[in-house]
Amino acid sequence: MTDRKRERPSDYFADWKEREVLAERMIPLIGKLYRECNVKTYIYGQSLSNISVLDIMKAHRVVREVEENELSEFETYPVIEALSKLDLGTAHVDAGRIAVRYEEIKGSGVSIDDYVKEQVADLIGESHDESDRRDVVLYGFGRIGRLMARLLVEKSGGGNALRLRAIVVRDGGAENDLAKRASLLERDSVHGPFKGTIRVDEERQSIVANGNEIRVIYSNAPDSIDYTDYGISNAIVVDNTGKWRDREGLSLHLRANGVGKVILTAPGKGDLKNVVFGINSEDILPEDTIISAASCTTNAIAPPLKALDDEYGVEMGHVETVHAYTNDQNLIDNYHKGPRRGRSAALNMVITETGAATAVGKVLPKMIGRLSGNAIRVPTPNVSLAILKLTLENETTTEELNAYMRKTALHSPLRKQIDYSNSPEVVSSDMVGSRHACIFDSEATIVNGKSAILYCWYDNEFGYSCQVHRVLEQMAGVDYAIYPKEG
């Protein structure tokens, strides 16, 4: 991105109103691309679909802060307008990156319409057929299950190839069980209200979210369900209960009529493939029927570890996670089979163990035997922090390492996994809702030659769910073309 600095406006408020008008005009164009063509538009990786005028403007501001350069609605609106005039096939299109590239050649005489058409040339006239969809079932409806439901419903508006057909919960709920579960989907103390409408159909035993009918199935055994009775076939089951974590236990799902594949939202045991999307997701093969999406912490630390190892080499290190408390802990002091976890999660910092340092070796084999790890559970409900103390093979400086991580977060294949923060004021609650596996906090970096201490935030609920969804898409064979193309 070349150095482009806009002149300071003579009237900040007038400038704001002009940009606000452009953001308002973008919304119907973004909606048309999303619903008619199944084209999702972005500004440097930040989705523009189904967001407000102010959120669109904030997306531009984030680019200005992180890129240390200007990108405004004046540049992006013409790109989105040009895209809306084209008959495009299914894809993800980053209007921000196209706008920046156009600014670099703007004086050449090429019109914005012609330039945009050139950038997406092989997408014009391509199919955006929605007929070949894959059924998804959520087995369990806890924190991850409900966030996965939100993601699947959110993405269905653009004709997403995945459709949530059912959730499975334990038998024996109260008479108003369905309404209670719908309410938990609609209202969330951490992540806020559901974006849209939710209704309950008691007669069909279903929850209808933004027009998506989700059947609620009560069962205590995976292999006792006949999903075809609900019109579900060849489904991918996302098991977020954590009850079964090896191949034998998870194979119970495959015995159910109507199931094709299974994803576990916890570290897998035995010979199960543990996958962190963006790191070893190429290991997913068409014939794989059971995959583990690893843990939230493994997803958070594997991307920065890979990036740093690729650039500097990692000899050894220690990972300390400052982790939000989870449902496994007690609200007040009570018996717990695990050490220390019986003490009140809301009142204590609790030292416990984490398997993430070992588990990362399953997705980054080079790290086997090089990392140790521990964890401290703290009295916050969401967002955790991984502190990486590493010995590098090559010396560097704080400035060089931060610059490399900024480039990685913005311009590398890991840009969906690693976000970058350069604010000295951010705290954990600012990271709620992040769709990245981790957020690299550049202001906290400490480097002394080959010794580096790095701080990586992660939304251990929603950020992790986004990573699970990416694994789910790959298992379903969903592969979106991404524009502009690299190079």
C-alpha cells in the first residue's frame, strides 16, 4: 500500500456527513451483491454484509489505524458501485484492497468501472446456484453451539452452501424447554442480542431464526437418531458437547441415519486429526469423516507461532494463557474432580493446566517438544490472552517483529487468523466478537535479541467458533473464490 495521505478537511463535520452518505448508499448495493449473487464484500477482511452505516465507517477507520494510511468511503464506494453492475458468481471480494490498487494507477486513464471489471474478470457470468447445499446438525447447544448457530444463520442470507437443519439436546427438559433454548439463542450476556428475529414453532418442535427453520431433537445417544425423519441427509454433525473426543466415541454419530461427517469442537484424542484452519487445514481430505477443530487456545497460538517460525525460527518457548472462566468451573466453591477448579470462578484466579502447548505439535509438528504451557483462569466471562515467551533462532528487534506481524495480519494467507492491534489502550472486552483466531497486541511486545515475549488476545468463544466454521466449510467442500487475486 503506497503512502497516500488525504489532506486534513477544512470542516471535519462536513467531511463526516459526506462519507456517511456514501456509506448509506453502499448498504443496498452490498445487500444486492450478497443476496442476488452470493458475493460477500469486505474492507481489508472486515465483512460489510448486514452491518450498519456506522459499522461500515468504523471498518474504514480500522484500516486507517492499522495500515497507517488513508482509505475512505470516497475510494471504496465507486468500487462497490462498479461491482453491483456486474453479474458475478459466488465469491468473497475485498473492495478495500481493490480500491487501494486502483488509487495506485488512477492517473493512467483507466476508469474505475473498467478496472473493477478487470480485477474480477473470470468471475463475471459465473454461476451462483444455491441448490447444492449441505445439511448441518449441532449436537449440543451450549456456548459454542449457540454461537455456531448464529454464524450459520448469519451466512445463510447469501445462499451459503451450509444450512443449519437441527440441534440435538438432552432429553428431559422442562415444559417450556423450546422457548428457553430459543431465548438463549436470542439473548447473550457476552455477545449481545441476536441480529434478527427468532420465533418458536411448538407444533413442529423448531426454532425459526431469520426464516431458517431449525428442528430441535431430544436424544441422549447419537446413534439413536434417524435424521432422515426430519428431511436431513448426508449431514455434517458438529459435536460441541466434548463428551466424546476419540474416534470410537465420535463414530456413534456416523451410525445415525442421515449423517455423513463429524467435527469435534475440542482437542481430539488418539489418531484424530486436529486441525487449525489456515495452519494445517490442507490435511483435511475428502475421505475424512471425523475431524477435531482443536481447542480455542491451540487455534490462538498456532498462527503466530507459524508466522514467527517461518520468519525467525522458534527454538523453544513457554505459553501462559490467561483464560476466561468456563462452564466447567463452579460459580461458588463446591466439589470438582479437577485440582483448584472447585473454587469460585467469579472470585478467584485459578492456576490450572493447558494441553495447548502440547496439542500445537499436532498441527505444527516442528513445535513438538519445544513448548511448555500453563494456564490461569480469571474472573472474566470471555476473551483470553496467550503470552508467548520464545527463544528465536535469529535476532530481531521489537520494531522489526511488530512490522512483520502487521504485514502478516494484513497481507498474508494468515490474515483471517491473525489480527493486529497498535492501540496502547485496548483491554479484553474490546476483543469480544473478534472473528480472528487471535489479535496480536503490538504495544505489549518485548524483544531482546533472540528473546521475544508476545501477547495475543483471543475471543475464546466467537473467534474460535469462526475457526470451526471455516473447518466446517472445508469439510463440506465449500471453497469461495477470493478477489482481488494475490500478486
